[in-house]
Amino acid sequence: MDRLRIKGGQQLKGEIRISGSKNASLPLMVAALLTDRKLTLHNVPRLADITTMIQLLKQHGVEVGAAPGENGHDRGTTLTLQAAKITSTTAPYDIVRKMRASVLVLGPLLAREGQARVSLPGGCAIGARPVDLHIAGLKAMGAEIDIDGGYLVAKAPKGLKGARFTFPKVSVGATENLMMAAALAKGTTVLDNAAREPEITDLAECLVSMGVSVRGIGTETLTIDGVKSLKEASHRVIPDRIETGTYAMAVAMTAGDVELLGGRLDLIESVVQTLRGAGVTLEKTEKGVRVHRTNGALRGVDVMTEPFPGFPTDLQAQMMALMTRAEGASMITETVFESRFMHVPELARMGANVTIHHESALVRGVPKLRGAEVMATDLRASVSLAIAALAAEGETTINRLYHLDRGYERLEEKLAACGADVERLKG
């Protein structure tokens, strides 16, 4: 099993190209199930989760072609997906267990084929994250859904019908599933209290390119007029806002100065405000975003995770790592997922001072961190340990690197190109 060795103390300087968004790419790939026509996606990152989704779609009958993007390796992959015929409506446990986003095939398969059998999902161990909102929304559209042997068994023999559905709480995955199901439903679907994340907007704009009318894009009320069939389309995936925020925090941690090529400030406005409060400058450039310390030391700031446009839960662990070296104290409160502080014991092994009380963590900045052997527990926790290691004295080894590979493309190469002393150890 691969490990990552990082020797701390090097400032990051130079350029890092931001990859296409993982969280946008996965539902966009699933949208190919809605039509027998070709869907071409540009700027798809090379990640383990993308490979898993390709495996899942292929067993449903999707033909997938991959080619290097513009300028070769640096600009992501161009995927062509075509589901001329759905050969299976079952999403098996051995694939779905690897990644929660696999449940997104439920809505499209049900809408196109009138039936679907999808294993209950797995993925990162960060709380229950049930699929009840996906089920409730599809039932409102006329589906019959039971759970049998660990599988969601869904039927809509007469097709799905447009409906009005209000999410009792914001859910990105459920919003995406219902948007895709609504694309082929008879009539109009209105989704109230829908998620507003940039990845939702990206999916909506792709559906529009495929011939679906989607109104209210970027708002909490989406109105979707179902169509009988979708057309061939091409779409470019937005840059990964979580990767942008992650590298911004890594640069700030090392008091470096890096331009994040392709990064977009408008996708991370809440993060920008928080980092500026902590003493980090982020400024728009012609090529992306420049990040550097504003005036010396980092300052402790309080953070609460919230659905977009609030501070993203997927940057909470990275922010905590940054705050371990800030002057003063910071309170980090997690409101989106339970059990998302599993990185705290590992940061403590490096000398961090963090006290957990229910859903909040009090982080008291320390003068220095020390390298240690640590273990990644989930995707974002793994990269928070890398951020801490960049500023730690001595050497840190991060185990269970497969978590990192699910969401960060060539992380060690990108960091090394900016001066980090980092090496992947093949295990």
C-alpha cells in the first residue's frame, strides 16, 4: 500500500495547475445514462473515483473513451460516453461500496428504463449520510422503492412524472439525482430548497446543453421540464474548488507564494473571506489565483461548515491543519457531517493542540509541529495531514494513501514542482 513521505520546512513557490472538479465530474458522467447519444466531457481529472465511476457505467452498458486533454497531461482528460443501450439496471455492491456517488445512477436508470437495482452506497467513513432524501424525491415522482438485501429496488413501470419536492434539508447528491431523473420525467419538476453548490450549476448547464430546460440555475428553486429524449452534447468541467482551497491552505501553511492556474475565486468566496481573516492574501490573476501570506504570522479564525455558499465541509480538515500553526485559538464547527473529526488524533501525533466538544473543535495554535507516522482516515483528512507535514519539523509518513488518490490528482508532483520535499513510497 503506497505511503507519502514529506520532509517539512520548505516554502511552496511557483505554479500549481488546478484540475477539473471531481465532485462535478461524477454526476456529469452519470448524465450519460439519460440518452443514447454521445456526451463529451472535457477537463475530467485523473482520479481513483473517476476510474470507479467508469467501471460502474461500463457495466451498465456505457461505452467510454478517454483521450488526453489539451496540452497533454496538464489539462485533464476528455471523456466520451455513450449509452446506446442499457445492458444492466443493477449497480452491484462490489463497485458501489467504493464510492458514495455511485448512488447517482438510481435516478437516471429509473427514468430511462423504468427500473433500477442499486446497492446501498459506501465511500468515506464520515457518518451515516443516508439516501432517504433520494428515495423520498423519487417516490414523489411516482417511483416504488423498497430495500431488499442491501439494495435499493426501484420501479416506475409507467415512467416518472414531474412533481414538486421540497428537500427537508440541503443535499447535494439528492439534488443531482432528482435533477437527472426530472430530465426524462413527464411534465415539470420543481425542486425547492435545492443545493446551490457550483457542481449543481455545472450539472444544470450540461443538462441544458443536452436539450433540457432548467430554470433557476444557481438558486434554491430549480424548475425542470422533462423531455422525451436528450441530444448529443459537449461540456467542460469546472475547476475543482476544493483542490483550489486545499492548495491555498498548503501555500499559507508554508508562508509560500504560488499561482493556482485555473483556480476561480468566485467558487470559494466564503473560503477567501476566512483565509483573508487568517492573514492570507488571495488575488485574481490572468491565469488564476495568487496566494501568499499577507503580513507575517497566521491568525486564528473561527469556522463553521455550511452548505454552499457557506464554508465547505470538504475544506474543514485542511483549515484545521492550517489553524494548528496560527497565533491564538480558533473554533471549528462541523454542521454538515457527523464523525468528521477523525483527523484530530493524527494531527495530535504531530503536536497539534485540538480539543473536541460535540460538533466543535477548539484549535490552539502551537509554535511548531513535529513529523510523525500518521494514517489517513478519509479523503480530506489525508490531505490535511499533508498540509501539516509541509510545516512540521522532520519527516512525516502518511499511510493509507488510497484515500488521497480518490480526490487529488498527482498531489506529490504538484507539491514537488513548487519546492516541497515529498516522495511517494510504493508499498
